Amino acid sequence: MNMPKSISTWLLIVFFVFEALAGFGIFANGIVSGVIALAAAIAFFLGK
């Protein structure tokens, strides 16, 4: 499996990992998830 090269892809992976953990009650912090989602969207639209 190839590793992702873009920052937006890495942020998207981290976002879904945090959301999966929140679903199990391990990590349930909406502010951090929101910041990661916003950073992923900004990096995606900037093309990074």
C-alpha cells in the first residue's frame, strides 16, 4: 500500500480515526474533530 503524499489526505485519515474512536467513547472531543475537519477542508481547497 502506498502512503498518501498530500497533507489533506493525512488530515482526512486522522479525522476519521478520531471519529471512529469517538464512536466507541474513547476520544470524544468535538472541538478537536472540528479543527481537524476544517484543516482538511482548507488543505484540500488550497491543493496541498
